[in-house]
Amino acid sequence: MRYLLPLTTYDASLPAQPWTNEWVVLSATIAEAEDSDIIVPVFKAVIKNPGISGIVTGSSRYYALVDDGEELARGKMLSIPASLGGARVEMEFHCKPPSSDDVLQVAADALRTGEVDYDPDAPAADRDAAEAYDPLFQSRDPSDDPASALVGRPEVWRWDRKTLAITRSHLTDGAVLHDIGRNGLAKQGSDGPSLKIGQPPKSTAQLRISASWTQEAKGRQTVSISDTVTSFSWQDFQQGFPHPGDSIGSNTGWTFYSASIDGVADAALSTFLLNGDRFGWAKNGHVKCRPKTVSFSLCAAFDYRQQRQEHVLLSLRGGVQDVLYDEQSKSPVETIDLAQLTIDNVTPEWLYEDPDTFERMHYDVGDEVLASDRAWTCLIAHDATDDFLVRDPVSGVALWERRDKRAPLKDAKSPKFFDTDRGIRAIRHALRRLYRNVLKQSRCAEVSFEVEWSLGKHITCADACRVEHPLIPGGEATGKVTSVTAQIAEGGSRSVSVTISCADGDGSAAPVGGPGQEETAGIVYVRTTPGVKEPVNAYGLAAKSPRVYSIVNDWTVQEAAGNSAALAGEDPVVALGQYPTQLRLAFDPIAEQDVIVRRLSVTTRPVFIPRGINLTPEV
């Protein structure tokens, strides 16, 4: 007998026997298929019409489909049937737990590794999570797309049709391998299993990732200038002395961080002869002038900005069979533009209320948010204040503590990205994405067949199957189950239809890395990195010396001019004013240039693709 048994909760045990025959199943179908990155098993059951009251009462409950005392699947009624007028009614159930979207989101978020301290030379197990997921490839908030958590893993999500737990299933490797052989196939026509060949992958798959950022160096020099100058025109020198923020040159990127007159003191008197009739009665007399010694300090500031771009072309060679002998061996190049490198892409914005439920947000100790253009960590559990406040307005207790933002490129002065540890993580994640696509495309051979009920009723899309038949190329095929349908017809006949997707690997072994090669998830590759163009050494600006630093026309020059004028019968005081004391300061310009573009490349050794079927047995 077959029953639909009501469950008290989605994970409850089956009720004790005897079971009533009110919901006896006349016929049933259980199906699951990998038609997306989230496999949701469903089952349908045809029962005697219990009436609208019975349907409505049971619509909010979970039911288990039981056949001969064995549970085959459980789930919640999808909807009330559209037609309730006949003697029979078909019920449809989805094998998912309550709040399944939240459950899946939690599982996906557990795989989302944010900005962490990444060591590319660490053991593979320690860096696996960071390489499998990279927020630089995602939108600001990817939580609405649980499939995005698996783009760097050769897996899909799957709901277990018995436990209703969310699991991950490999694209080519099954949790269980059902060796059906030839005897396990159900009796069918002479045609045997059906074989469908799709588009096989190219021998080389390509992907280009691009990063754009602004290289920035902003600050003050580490060494300031403290000097003195003695001048007869010290007042003019003071009045013309620069102020903080004044430019040093025109569009050079240099300004004065600080500029101050620290003191003015008397210097020794200088005596000049008054020679000539123009001085009248003062002829052959003397005039005395006192210069002043001016003490001053200067410190320069720099502001360097340079637009940069880096492009990495990844070429992943797959160990696949050349099925079509295609002369075009490379796939079209897809381009992915990474998120901004210098901003925090992973920390959420502070919110007063949940945007979906409009409930007031509650923050726990350790929660991280962005607010007021800064990053913060929660110190005390609290409900959100009306506005973001660092301290409680009543008690004054600190609610938040400021921390550094989690930007992928922490050092804004860096003229390169993909050579850094963080950039290497991005490259390795891109290789994993590319490998996942190639592995999925390699399952180009679909073999469909029917198996005996005793074996087929336990087959799911988490498993793999191996079958034998003379009409299959090479005589056998092994592949991941991508579709399975178990049917129980009215009267008791049973059948199970299975489709497996077989990878067209060429049988080559997995590569082993050697000197000068790197590895991630079994992908062995070589990076080609050209030199970095650095018109300005951003790291050296703080200690850079001025190209020109001098004092023009100090008191010695002025005094000599005054004495020369006196000997020529001219006014020495006027001559002093003709040679004003000036400060000359110049730095090499650090103005921005056009966008600096750098191109890198990554080439892999042939990656391992399972040989699930021999599509070229005669070769």
C-alpha cells in the first residue's frame, strides 16, 4: 500500500502504524532534475478526493510518501489543486523545509569568504575557502542569489528529498556510484539506452578579468626645512612668505603643508658711503642700515593620483576528447570587471530598520557596519538608535568602535594589484570559475535509461551511475545523475527513468605542479607578469628632496649692491631695494598621466576532466 502520511513537523518521524486509508495513494511520481544550480525534488500523488475541507486542512502540513512501509520522499503541499470536482485529485509537494529561502541563504552565506588575511603560500586546505569565493566578483549584496556562492566550486545546491536538508552535490562525482552494469537495466526495447550528444567544450577556455583603480599617495614630507635668512628686505620677505595650502609651482601635485615665520632678530649694522653731489650737505657722509635675520620653517605636502588598469587573460586547457575536430580550439573570451578595489565591498551599511520587514534592527557584539563613511564594530548589543550614534545618548557608553575598512587593495600607493596576495586570490578564484564552466560543459553526453525499481528508487541527483550497453560508444558510460523520475502507476507497476551526464575527458591524469608553477584546486598554472610602469615612485614621495631650494639675494648680495651703488655715486638704499630677498622652492612634478594599462596572462596545464564516456573509441 502507498500512503500520504501527515507529519507533525517537517522533520518528524513517521506516525505509528496502523495507517488509515483516507489518503491512500493511487499513483505517484517522484522527480528531481538539475535544471538549475538549485535542485528541488518534487513528488505528485493521486488520491481519492477527500473534499475541500480535507484539502484545505492539510494544505499547511508536511506529508511523507510511503510505499510498502518505506518512506520515499516528504514535502509540503505546493498549492491547493485547481480542480476538486472529480473523484480523484492530484497533489503536488515540494521537498523543502519551512523558511527554505532563509535556510538556503544561511548555507550560502557560510561559504562567502570576505576580505581576510590571505596567504597564497599557505596549505591548500587553509586557503580553499578564500579561493572558492571572492567578493570582488559579486554585487554589493549577493545574498539574494545563493547560486553565486558556488561559482568557484564544481557543485550545485540540492534539497534532500527525505531529510529536507540543503546539501551540495558535485557536478561529476556522485555521493554514491550505482554500478548498474547491464543487468540492472529494466527490460525495454532493442534500442537500449538513448544517447544524446550536446556541444562539447573547446580545448581551451578563456576568461579575462579587469581591475581598475586610482593609485593614490597623499601626505606630508617626513623631513621639514628649518632655515634662516638675513636680509635688508626682511619685511617684504615676511609678506611674501607662503601660506599652508599654497601650491608649489603650477599643477605639480605639491603644496605647502606648513609654512611659518618662527622669529626675527637684529643682525649687524652695515655702513654705506654717500658719494656725489646729489647728496648735498650729506656728501661724503655715511648711512647705516640694519638687516634682520628671519627664522622660518617649511614642510611640503604631496597629492598624487594615477588611474590604473590591469587585465589578466586566463587560458584554461581542458583534458577533453576532440569530438568534432573543431579548428577553432578556443572559446570566446568572457570579460569580468571586478568591483572597486579601494572601497569596502563586504561590510553592510548601518540600517535603522530591516528593508523587507521594517522591523527595527538589532545589533550584536561583533557586528560590523559602515556609517558616516567609516567602518565600525559593535561593542554592546543594542537596538538601532534613531540615527547612527557612536555613544549611547543617555549613558554615554560607547556602542561602536571604529576600525579599518576591509578594502581589497589596502595599500592605495600600490602600482599593481594582480601581483599582490589579494590579486593572486582573485586570479585563483577566476580559474576556479572557469574550471567549473568547463567541467559543466564537458558533460556533453547524456545517457537515458530505465532501471529496476529495487535499485532505481534510491537513485537521486546526488549520485552517479555506471551502465553498460553495446550501443554506447566504448560499451559503457559513467556520469552524474542529472534527472531521475520514479513512477508508481495505478495498479502497482513501477519504473524509474534516469539520465546521466557524462564528461568527455581524454583520460589524462591530473596535473602535478612543478618549479615556477602555482596550483589551486588541482589547477596547475603559470603567471606571466610584465614589469610595472611607475612614472612616479609613490612610496618615495614622503622623503623626496626638492629639486630646487635656494635663497636669492640674501644680505651679502644686497650689501654688495649697495656698496657698488655708493661708489658709482648712486643711492645705496635704493640699490638695496632692487635686490629683494626671495625663497625658491621646486619639486619634480607628480601630475597625473593618462591611464596606465598593464596586461598579464595565466596559462594552465591541461586540467583533469573525468572520462565518463569514450566518444572516439576508434581513434
